[in-house]
Amino acid sequence: MTALIDLFALDCIALNNPAKNRSDAFAVAGDLFAKHTGIDAAAVIGFLNVREDLGSTALGAGVAIPHGRVKGLKHPVAAFINLQNPIDFAAPDGEPVSLLIFLLVPEKATQQHLEILSSIAQLLSDSDARKHLATESDPEKVCQLLQQWGSQ
């Protein structure tokens, strides 16, 4: 399972982020993606909100996978943010979210999009992986964990 290996880059990892709500977290993700891909941060936030407006992307257990389809994007790209303090995200278990993996995919990437989302969901359902992602303070180690998860 190597669906995640090319998705994460060090410049798309934000640890111990002070975002206080969903809008703040989306703004951080927008900035990360803008620097990494050149896509306007406001456009990224718009793509994420379009999906989130359909229903929460929180999975429970303190994690969420906000995602969106982006016209003109050539390859899927992801960002990881862990928060200083959990935020409300309308999770099915009612728990606040502190680990977020943001995913942007090309507009037409339906099957690939679903496979990547499935891999991310499997990663985030692994309690050991969640613990490492929540406590690791080195962005390089977080990036490596995300890229290599499931390929052992």
C-alpha cells in the first residue's frame, strides 16, 4: 500500500498549530498548499469548503480528512496539520479533532481519489499511527511516517 508515498512533502506539514476552529485550520492548509502548488490559498479553502458543506469529513477518534477536487491540478497532494488544541469538527463520535490530513486531487481523479482517501482513513484508524502523529515534534519524521505508512 504505497498510495501515500508521493502525496506528502515537508513543506506541507504543520505541527502544534494554534488554529482555533475549522476556518483557521482551512486557512493554514490553504497557505501550505499555496506555497507548495502555487494554487491560490482562497481557492483551496473554497474547494475544501465545497466538500465540507456536504457533511463533515471528521472520522471520529480526533481525526478528519478534509478534501477537495481542484480543476487544473495535475497530481494529488496532501498536507498534515496537528493542532495545539482540538477543535469542533462535527465528528460522528462528537469528539473534537486535532489531527487533520488535507487532500487535494485533480478534478477528474475519482478512482484515485477514493483509493487515497481509503489509505488515509486506514492510517488514521491505526491507534499507534495516530499516537505518533499527535506526539512527534519533528516534521521530517512525521513526513516519513506519512509517506511510508503501509509500505513495510
